[in-house]
Amino acid sequence: MVFTAAQAAAYDKLRLQAERVEQLALFVTDESSARQWLRQELEHEPKTYGDLQPKFVQQLHQSKYEDLPELKVILEQAFLQDDKGRWYVPDPERAADLEKLRQNALLREFNEYRKGKGRLKVFRSEAVRAGFSVAWREREYDVIVEIAERMPESVLQEDQQLLMYYHNAGLRQSSQPKQENLL
């Protein structure tokens, strides 16, 4: 880069004010460069997955050892989707965008709880609340009951919202009673 004296002073001032300064990657080689490339692609206008995917593949120069998540996963983790299915960069000034990102992160964590087996010893109550809310809306009562039964009973008794979801889901649960309960 070449600057005049006035431009150099302005550049230095702006660089000091920035949280971090990153070198733009020439190609997508890892998750960080993939996010950077997507941010650059989506900065001016929202785009659909179909618009992004062919360009992403052209830019991808992944090394053998790099375990890069799928494009869809990267989009879901760092970007938001509008009602027309187009991805866009969240605006940190808009509380709704930040809340959507937070909600997405909570639901990802809840899905990790769903994949696991056995008692939940350590978990985020906010993630469980978010997951129960979505499961209730989608009428997945079995999911609520299964996760609630893996939680310590004291937690359910102390949290009225979780207890309400569990109790009501148990009443509406679509599965048949287990055979051993009938005998």
C-alpha cells in the first residue's frame, strides 16, 4: 500500500482504533478464512446458499489435515438468514440480530445434549429452555421428556419454566406407555 503523509496518519489512527486487523486471505484454506470470505461476499447484499456454494468451491484450497466444516454449518454458526432464505452479515447494532445469533448458539448446544446419553451433570439452563421452547413449538414432546428425565430433579423443581414444559409435554407425549409400566 502507498499513502500520502495525511493518508498514512489517518490510516495509523484508524488502525489503532480497530479491535483487530486481519490480513485478507487469498484463498479459503481453513474455517477462519472461510468466515472471512463469507463476510466479504455477504457484506453488500444477502445471498442464497445456491449463490454462495459454487463460488465457495472455487475459492476452496483446503489442506489435507484441515477439518473444515461444511459451508452450511459455517453459515449457520456465524451468519443469519432472512425470510427469503438469503444469508446476511448480522448487524451488531441491531439487538434482534444479536438475539438470533444467541438463540442459534443455544440451540446448537441443546442439540449436543440431545445426542448424548446418560445423566446431564453440567448444562446451560438457557440452552435447555431454548431447546424446550422449539421442541414444544414443533410438538416434539418426547424430546422434552427425554432431556428433562436426564436432568437432576432438583433443577426441574427449582426452575418453574422447565418444570412447566416437562409436565405439559408428559401430558401430551405421543408415545405409547412402556410395556413394563402396564404389568
